[in-house]
Amino acid sequence: MAKKTNKTPARSRGQAQRKKSPSRKKAAAPRRRWFSWAFVAKFSLVLLVIGAAGLAYLDAMVRERFDSHVWQLPARVYARPVELYEGRVLSREDMLKLLDLMRYRRDAAASTPGSFAVQGSRLLIHTRGFKDSDGGETPKRIRISLSGGQIRNLDAGGDGLARLEPLQIGSIHPQHAEDRVLVPLEQVPPLLVDMLVATEDQSFYEHHGISLRGLARAMVANVKAGGLVQGGSTLTQQLVKNFWLTSERTLSRKLLEMPMAILLELHYSKQEILEAYLNEVYLGQDGARAIHGMGLGAQFLFGRPLEELEPHQLATLVALLKGPSWYDPRRRPERAMERRNTVLRVAMEEGALSKADFDKYSARPLEVVPRGASALYAFPAFIDLVRRQLARDYPPEVLSDEGLNIHSTLDVLAQLASEGALKEHLNNRDPGEKQKLNGAVVVVAPAQGDVLALVSNRNSREAGFNRALDAQRPMGSLAKPAVVLAAVREPKQWSLASLVEDGPIQVKLPNGDVWAPQNFDKQAHGAMPMVDVLAQSRNQATARLGLDVGLDKVAKTMETLGVTRKVPQYPSILLGSLALTPFEVAMMYQPLATGGFSTRLRSITDVLDKEGKPLARYPVSTDEVVEAGPAFLTQWAMQQVVEKGTARSARAYLPKDLKVAGKTGTSDDFRDAWFAGFSANHLAVVWVGRDDNAGAGITGSSGALPVWARLMGKLPQRSLSQTPPNGVEWVWMNPDGQRVSAEGCGDARRFPMMEASIPEDTDGCGSVKQSGKGIKKWFKGLFD
Amino acid sequence: MQNRQGWIRILVVALVMSGCAVRPPEAPVEPMTASVELEGSPAMALLQRAESARQQGQGAAAERYLERALNIAPDSSWLYRALADLRLSEGDARGAEGFALKALRLAPDHDDYQASLWEMVATARERQGDRDGARDARSRAAALRNPVARPV
């Protein structure tokens, strides 16, 4: 049926054609008129009008695009600048590591920015300079002596301060975006322009967009060379191709290219065209990111600014123009080398390069930096954090197009130490192909809230699931300091010397279940001072203490410390049933590390526009959330965790006298291993576990603490203050926790005590030595 | 029992006091300056840069200098005081209060200096509408300015 209905109209069409044919025969008679001159004239006029309209359209298109110069300039993210000053703890090895990461070149005289020389025990560094919200730095030569792990001497002129420019660690652009580093023509090395003109378009300065001579010359050159050494299209045509047209090789594109090139030359100077070309030209692909322009090309291939490249490196960039993929110096080094030397030779033939220089530079290796070595992709987890913090304040198109410069808080050395520590530990514990364990590290400078490092994967270069920000896991015993803090905030009832019973405890829950926590070793340990409950991480005693203090107060304390999730008032929160991400744990521990001052964690300090003009600051701000006394007591109790408690194995990695504090955490069935701890200048949180949340057979002490200890041991540390604030005194206490004792009396121990907690009664042993504040209290007793 | 102890103490104090009825003159206290904490530190240069940036109305630059200085001298009360002062002049009273309290936490044992910080806290609290808090801060400042009136 279907066939039949199909055929019917076909037949009728045929009939119609047959019907028409007689009239066509009739029309044959006036054929000569069809070709009349008048018709030709009219037709030409129509063509002319269409052509003119087309040209006008093309002209508008050319001018519109060129005038607006809207290049997508993704936001660039930089690490923190390296501050250099006398007395700074910085090993020579780390200094050289930084210079290497920043691709500083060794040069005996450090004659240009981005170079350095080793002169015995001193380094001569020619810094590159950068813009910052405080004006930034101009390039300058500085002399620096490093010994004993410190900057001993710094000669930087002026007031003795110097900074190395911040390392670029990423750019923020949407998928399939273009990326480029804009370079004004006056900053482009003249040799690059000479090489470009010599190899790509020798009559560039003479022609008007297209060059027949150039085409002919290119053909002759190609025949002579027995291969394609020169292209026929002018630089202007190539720019048109890059700017407006797709890379398809179609006739229509060729037909458009020429008039557009001519129009471009009509409106713009050679200098303008050259500058646009140098910044627009496509030089390759880096994953989803398209590499455009010589500025980014220099960074992509050599890790340096264009101005710092040497002739053979400039020639490599020019070599790429003929086929970015075909002559890719990383994948096709022989091909790229051959083409590079052709560029050098042509430059020599055209007088842009001396014979001596040609001999010298054509013998140099390609010197391309390995793909993975660039800091630009090294820290995906941290860049993710920056992107999230920026997304709150800037719409995506601003971030991808406007070339913002983002100064971040990343400390490259802290980041590398964290990555190394996590990887090393997990490779030891979980070697082989089938890696089950993974982890995350957050390192923060607690006073200013600067996020110094963020690791979210044992293979830290891999992007993907950001465990540091998104892996929400029960915090286990990391909750215990909040219980202790809630208790010591009520000094009339509790002190760190107060005895707490560690024994079986049962709580009937509203749903009828019974909550009966066990200790890690399944034992009950009897009465012990509160500080030992924390140091030994006793579950039953913590539960009892928390219930006595009040679940509401513990929950409130957690919120005060910075837990933003709703803390439910279940007894299990005392032992860390609340799930937090490693980043949230860092937020919660930050006030503990600073003696009670809460500071918002930041990954960004400043945002500058593409010219380096300051746009916005993300300033430090701080609020006192916990009173000095209870904060000091809690911090001291957490120090005992490392001194003699569950984290004492960390001591082996740390300087002998360094005072640090922290807490181990292990969740049920050994799924999550945590350690969160701090010195005066670094707070680090480590989580280790499995992505599938299966039991990992690890504890905070065995799974996470070694990572923490290793990384803290690699960073310069300052001790936590041992000076009690007003209202706190050191007191020798009788083991009963209720009477003042004295040094050397039996099992008396020394505690920091809130004045309100110090008992009137003494155990009568020894002479009770009173501190200055004790005398004050004694006087006060006169009037009570 | 406790009452009797109190009487004994008063007796002891009376006996001791009778021996020193004339109070020796106190040595004049040096005024607190930046150099007390920062002499010889590179942070001093940054503080000076911050001050000149501030005088030129460049608040953001001043703040950046102070943040850099704090990285070098993290326990300097004076630097936190400078930040508090800057915030106050920029109309951020809450920020100023936080920094002034932090400056107090790190402050050396210097009454006039601590009093000036409590006065700053009071101003910051007043501007936030926290009258009780401001009054408390003012009375702390007053007690420090006039130690005789200070309750023992």
C-alpha cells in the first residue's frame, strides 16, 4: 500500500513535466535575447550589489571583531609570593627547589629577570617582579645567604625586603576554553618577529593582505627544498583564518580569506596585525585547553615568560605554526627539532641571526619542560577550592574571560610536603596495584586562616573527587576536645585535674535503644583526671563527662568552634558520630589552635584585573569565640595527647622541644583514621580511609598520625605558648583532683587551672608555693 | 572556719603594712611603641610601609602590608592593633573589635597600652550598638589608666 501511494505523486510529476515540455520548445525561439548585453549588464549589477553587500558585511565583521579584541582571558591563580627576609627559616635546598619550580635559569651574572647564580654560599637572584594590591615588586637583583636552614643575610637594597613573584598554579576556564597570556608587541622579542616574517611571510611589510609574489616564492622555495618549508598564505591571511574562520580547508573559506585579509590591511597597521597574530595564533592543545598566542606557548613549552626565551626556543614556537600537532616538540621531538633548525636557518639567511648564533643555537636541545612538571596543573584540589570560593563572588564568564589575577594562599613548600607525606605513608601501608586506601590533607596557617595546602588524593596530580572538601566522614575522637572545652568553660565545676570515671555507661535513647560505648581496648580504666581522658582517648569517661556537662553545651561548643552543620543532641556526638569533611575539621580546630579566635579560612587574598590593578581583597578577620582561659586549658590538654597520649609516636618526627597539640580519631569499624593537630603556625588535618567506606583496619594513630607527623616535621614550626593568660595559673594538684599539693609530693601533678577552679584545700604536703596570682587570690580571700 | 582564716590574714597584712607605710616612687614606664616588639624585625619595615600607604588613603595596600608583617611577626600585639585601627578608620567596627581583642591577648604587661586597646574595643562596640560591651571595655580601660582605683 505504501509503495502504491508513493508512486502516485511521482507519476503525476512525470505527467506534469511532459505537459510542460511543449512550452519549453516554444521558449527556444527567443534564446538570443536571454544572452543580450542588457541582461549581462543587469546581471553584473546584481552581482556587484550582492558583492558590495557581501564586502560591506565582511568589512563590518572584520572591524567589529578586531576592534573589540575580545580575547578570552581566563582567571589566573597564583601561589603566595615567597617573602624573603633575614631570619626566615628556609633551607638552601628548599630555596633551590622554589627557583627550579619557577624555572629560574642559571646565569653566572643573573643578568636578566628569571635567572640566578650560585656564588659559594650565596645566591644571586634576579627576580621577575609582579603586581599586587600593595603595588607589588619590580624586578631586581638580590643577594641572599642561606645557612643552618635560615636566611642569614639578605641584600635587596631599600628596606631589606624582597619577594619572589608568585608561581602560577592554575587558570580558571570553562571546558574547551581558549587560554592565552597577552603579550603587547613591545614586549615580544624582536628576533621572534624576524623569524616569523622570515619563515612565514617574507613580504609581510610590503603586501596588502595577499601576496602573489610570496606565493610564488614559497613555491620556488618548496621545490628547492624538496618539501614544504614555506606556506603560501600571508600572516594576515593566517590571522583571518585563526580569528574568524574554522580550520576546515574548504574553497569557500579560501574565497573568504582573501577579501578579509585585504580589508584587514585597509583598516589596520602592520604592527596591529602582527600583535594580534602573535597573541591569537593556535599553538596546540593541552587537554581541554586550547593554547593560543606566543605568551602562553612560551609558558606551556618552556615554563617561562616569552621575554626570557632564547633564540632556539623562539624558533621552536615559530616551528609550531606549520602544524602544532605534527611538530609537537614533546611527542615528535625529531620532527620539531628539524623544523626548528629550518626556522633558525631561514632566519640566518634573512640576516636576522648571525652564522655563529645559528651554529650555537641549532646545536642546543629542544629544552621543553615535561608536560607533567608544570605547576599549572600540579594542585587540582587546591584550585578546586579557589574556584569554589571565587564562584561565590564572580559569575563564570568573568572568571573565564576577563583575565583576573587571583593571588591565593597556597604555600608551595607546604603543599609538596603534604603530598609527599600522604603518598609515602599510603605507599608503605597499602602498596601494589590495587590501592584501596586514600586520604586527604588540609594545612592552614591558623592565625590568618590561610589555607596553605590541600591534598585530596594520594596521587595528588589527579583531579576528581575532592576528598578534602567533599568526603564527609564521622570525626570519631576528634570531637573530644570540644567535650573538654565545654567542661572547662565551667571552672567552678571542672578542671583538667577533675577525676572522671572510666567505666561501663549506658544511656537509654528516646527510641528505646541503649547506647553503651566501649573503650578502644574494651577495658574500663577507672577514675582518671580529665586531661588523661583526652590524652588516652577514653570513650566511656568522655561519654560520662559529656553527659554530666550536658549535651546541649557540648553541641553549642562545637558550633562555637565553627561546625556549621546542625549538631544533633545525641550522646553519640560526644564520641564523634557527627560527620565532617577534612576541611570542616580544619575550621573546627582553627580556634583551638589560636587560643579561641575564630578566623574564616581563606584560599584567596587578592583579586587583580588583567593589568594588575587591585579589584578586591579577601582580608583576614578574627573574632574571639572562646575565652582565653578555657582555650589555653584545652590546648594544653591536647598537648598531652602528643606528649604522653595516643599521639606520642609523632614526637620522633618533631624537634625535641617543639610544643604541639592534637587529637587522634578513629571511626567505628576502623573505617576512618583522623589526626588533627597544630603548632603555633601550622594546623594540619589528615584523613585516611576508603572511598567505598569499607573498614580500612586503621586507627588515627596508625593511619593518619604518621602523615601528620611527617609533614609537620618538614615545615618550619613555632611552639605553642606555655604562658598562661590572665586568670590561669600553674598549680600542683593532688591526684584526687580536689586539693592543692606541691611539687615533689607523692603523685602530685602540675595543671594549668582557672582561678575559679583552684581549691581552697591543700593536702598539707610540702610548702604550698603560691605564684604571684595566687597571692592575689589569697588577698582576695581577705574580703570574701 | 573560713572566717577565722580571714581574720588571721588581715592581721598578717596589718603587721606587714605597718613596716612600709611610705610607698617608694614608681619608675616611670616607657611608652609602648612598635619598636618594643618589632625592633630589628623586617616586619618593622612593612609596618612603616603600611602607615605611609594608609596616610595616602590606600587602605587595601596598608592591609596587605600588615598581613605580610604578621606572617613575619605573628605574635606582635602592635601589628594587630594597627589592623584594628585600620578597620576602625574604614568603618568595619566588628573587624576592629576582633583585632583589638587579639592585640590584647598578645599585649605585653603595659597598663597604658592595654588601656588604649580596651578603649579601641569600646569604640568598636559602641559603633556596633553594643552599649553594655562598650561600658565594660571602658571600665577596664579606666581601671588600667588609674591603677590606684583598681580593685584588688
